[in-house]
Amino acid sequence: MSTQPELTSIYRFHFTRLPLSMRLTYTMTLLVLGLGYLFALIYVWTSHAGRDGDPMLSVTDLIIAYSGSKSGTKLESALLGPMSGMLPSKERADIIGWIHEGAKEDAYHKGVEDIIQKRCLACHDGSNPHIPNFTKFEGIHEVTQRDTGMNIPTLVRVSHIHLFGLTFIFFITSVIFSHAYVRPLWFKCVVIAVPFLMILFDVFSWYLTKLHPMFAWMVIISGAFMAMAFAIEFFVSLYQMWLYRLPEELEKNGGRIPTIG
């Protein structure tokens, strides 16, 4: 008498049925990734907020970051945004005033040059090809032209880092989250799928914002959905790993969670 083998492939064991060592591995991985995600959000804030003169992060800040400012310059956008904390407000005002007066070379040598040498040359000394070289007036003058936002080579460089990095992060959190008991099943699938789609929307929106400012909203919306999905996977996984009590039907089933139906 033959019996049909049980299709264990359609089941996934719940956290409570995993070895303690695996749950500890998942927990520590989530905690480190959660801290990393928090620092990533802080970095986005500090690198983009304030470009429009308001310290809060806004759509206008993102428009300036990716497509530039019609009224400002690259140097002014940096001084009001990511570089605002690198020098005192008076020195920042002196540089911005010099820009508004035409960014003349003779005026630069009379006062602005000393500020640049004291505050900026530690990074802008020409050693890094990805940031402007301020060792000569020509390098300074180049960033006093109209701000056109990130150039395409910079966007390409950031894009491949963004795509690889976030994909690995959400792959790891999604694999861990797959052990959680969440119903309806379609909601669990949406939580897993959405961040990967939002990564694509986020990156493409950077380029589209250079074509039309309204696409800056896509940057905010995609980022919000990614953060929401990460929070759900993070907190649900940790809660069910250590505090959750399985429903009776899953207890009887040995903690196996159906992955279809």
C-alpha cells in the first residue's frame, strides 16, 4: 500500500519552530539592518534638507538636488543644504553674498579665499575626483554657475550602489519575514514585493526629476513605501520570533505555515 508523500515544499516553518541559533542570527541581523536603515534616513535628511532655505526636507529640496535651481548656484545650494554645518553662519553668508555680487575673482581673493582654505580644502583639495577641487579660483568659479543638480555620471554611480545595496537589504529582511504568520496571504506578498518595486521607482524618479519637477514626488512616495515595508518586516518578525503565540491550528500543524492558498 503506497502513500503519497507530503508536499512539505508548500509550507514554511514559523519562527517558533526554528532553532534558537537561527532566531538569534535573524534577530541580530534585523537589529543591525534597522540601525543602518535609520542612519540612511538621517543621511538623506542631512544631504538634501535646507537647499531651499528651509531646514525641513521638502519636495523643493529634492527638485534642487536632482534637477537644480533656476535661481541659485551649485555652491549656494550646497551651503544651504548638506554643507550648511561645515562653517559658521557669518562665513556662509559672506560666500553667498559674494556669489550674489557676481562671484568676481578680485573679491574672492580679498575675503572668500581665506574662508575656503580654512573650511573647505580638507575635502576639496583635488584628491577625490568626485567632488569639486577648490585649490584654485577656477574650481570655485565652476560651482558658482547655475545649479543644474546632479549630473548623469553621478546619478549612474549612485544608482548602481542604491540598486545593489537596497536589493540585498530587502532580500535579507524578506527571507526572514517569510517565516512570519501573516494573513491574508496576499498582504504578506504585497509587503515583500512592494519595496523591490519602489527601489526601481526611486532610482528612475531621479532621472525623471531632471526632466520635470513633479517626479520629485515619486522620490518621496517610493521612499515612504520602502520605509513602511521595512518597518512591517522588522517589527512583525521580531515580535513573532520572541513574543508571539501561534494560533491553535498552527500548533497542531507543527508550526508549518501554508505558503499557498
